[in-house]
Amino acid sequence: MRGAGIKLLTTGNSPAPAHLLDVTRTVSRAQKRATGIDRIERAYLEHLIACDTPLFGLVRTKLGFLLLDKDGCAALLRHVVDPFWTQVDLISRWGRRTDQPRAITETGLRRMALDRSTPLRLKRMLKRHLPPGAVYLNVGQTNFNDRVIHATKGIEGARIVTYVHDTIPLDWPDTQTQKSRLRFKRFLNCVDRFSDIVLCNSSVTKTDILQHVHQKWDTDIHVLLPGLHDMPLGNAPVGPWTDRPYFITIGTIEPRKQIGFLLDLWSDFDGDQDPHLLICGQRGWMSDAIFERLDQHPRNVHELNDLSDPDMWALLSQSNGLLFPSLAEGFGYPAFEAAKLDIPVLCSPLPVFKELLKDYPIYAGESDRYSWRNNIEQLAQRRRGQGGEQNRQGAVHVPGWQAHFNQLFTLL
């Protein structure tokens, strides 16, 4: 959400006496391009700040934990949207020597913290500030472990709510690092054993979760669709694609996104009048061969990995379509953003897209090179920035955050 402003929200009333939101992920990814999970955690931060219920933020640092009050949470959100902290104290300089943005963010929060503790004193700190019946929410799938769970359970009547976004590390292990697979397995094991309420982003994700947990949840797991923020359009960058048909793919460059498949397709587009491909996403993991191909600057292919959201949305709004050949998705934010802008989506026939986007996208098998090329050529003939008759007829309801939190508060 870098580049997007903050506006005052109205939100429903929560029955919880207090919310404890784990914001460790938000802190760890300060000044980095927001992923889908980042957006969701930040949306929780934004809406719970607006709620009348007391809000506390929990941050794991190198040496222990910080506890933020609502003012501290609001300062964190402002800094994430438009960074204003600049200094690094000695603690952060030592603990985060390889991550300057996180060091700066932790320094600013340390000065504003309501309280701080060593890991061994976390339970005592939480009991000192949170009322009985407080609800701990972990949305970012970070910092959810036995220590945090034990400390939270030390609050009388406390409940634990976790949001599980997908089970891709277990279902597609070849697209993940060993570290990420083990980390997710530990996370889901803790969810299985200790969560009072489990939230997920689609019925498909719910089915996937139930295949991996030991306890067969029924009423305690709920589908809550993520919402979309307003999408203010910035300034679309100009380049060789400006006066030509162009397509966008959005997301971290990693094996699951099948960027190599798109590069193979574009190797056939070698004429001056052929469409351009814009890759909007930072370089990720296990994709050295793809990075080498991109470093050779393939014809009509452009890597844009540091755009603000408004500028990226402006680029998307003027494109001939979004290309999404992903092997698996928990939700797929870029597809919903394209749908909200009435831009064509050409994607793999993933169950989550069939469930939520229905007939809006144009579906093509992730290895069906002929179908992809044929659809791209047809879309390239359309006037840029318009979805066309086919897509407007298949228009889908793009979810909003207010409905999400209304449903959440009924569960609490």
C-alpha cells in the first residue's frame, strides 16, 4: 500500500474487551512492496484502530517483545504508508544489521512502546495490560509459536484467532524453500492445536486446510473474504510499451508464478508491432534461471519491480490485460484488482478463481501455450484499458473490508 494515503474509517462494534494484533510481519516488511498477506494485516491494523475497542499491537524484536497501544499502532501504520522515522538506535543497529528499514521501524516503535519484555517475561507483560477475555489475532502467519500462545493463554478467558491464507508450502513443496516449508508446517501445527477460531479466504482454502490438520474442525473455521482498499490511480510510467499493446503480470518472481512460461511465450513475439510484457514484482527465490533470462533483457519484456501501488494500478488500468499463469493461489489479489478496474484477466483455471471470480477471467491451462498465445493476440487487438463486452457481462462482486469486519465481529 506504499503511496496510498490513510483516511478515517467507520467500523462496527466488536464484542471483545480488547484486541491484541500481532504486527510483527508489518514491522518486518516496512518499506517493502506489500504482498497479499501484508495488505491483509495492514487492513486489520487500520480497521482495529478505528474500532472503539482497545487495541494493542505485539511486535517480536531480536531481543524480546514490544507492546504498543492504539497510538503506537497508528504511528506504525502511518510509517508503513509514508515512512517518517529515520534513526536507528544501538539495539536495532546491533540486532538488525542487515535490515535497515526494519531497524529504523523497531527504533521508532521502541520509543513509543507501552511496555517491553524479554521472551521469558512476555506472559507477565501481557497480563499486566490486557483485560480478561482479550482476543489475540494473528493475520500475518508470523510469530505464532508456543511462547506467544502460552503467554496469551495466561490471560484469563483469552481467545486466539488465526487467519490461514493458503497451504501452498505443503501442497506445492517444490516451489518453496525448505525453510519456508518447515516454518509453515510449524505454524499450521500451532493453529491446529491452539486456535479458538480459524479464518480463511475461500472455500477452497478451507478444504485444503482440513486436509492437513488433525482436528476436523467444522463450525470453528470460517471463510472471510479479504477486502480491497480504494485503488487511487497514480502516474503510469512511460516506456517502449506506452504506444503499444501491453500486458501485465503482478507478483513476486518465484517458481509458482510461472514467469518462465510467459518468457517462453514472448520469445515468439519479436516484431516491432507485437505486444509488450510488463513484469511488476520483486525477485524472489529459486528462480536463478529466470533472473538470468531477465538480465539479458528479452525483446518487448520489461521488469518493473519498484512501483508504488497507485502507479502500478494506473499501469494496469491502461493495459490490455492481466496475465496470471500461477500454479496455485490462496486468493490472488492482482486478479481482483484487475476485475475492479474492469481489465481482462487471462489466468490458469485454479479452483479459487472458479469459486470467486467465476466467469470473469479467460481461463487457459498453465501449459497450453497455443491457447495463451491466441488469447493474448485477441486481447492485443482491443483498445487498451477496456475490459470489453465479455468481461463486463461476467463482472464479479469485489469484496469490501467493511463486510469482512462485520462478519468477524459477529464471530468474536
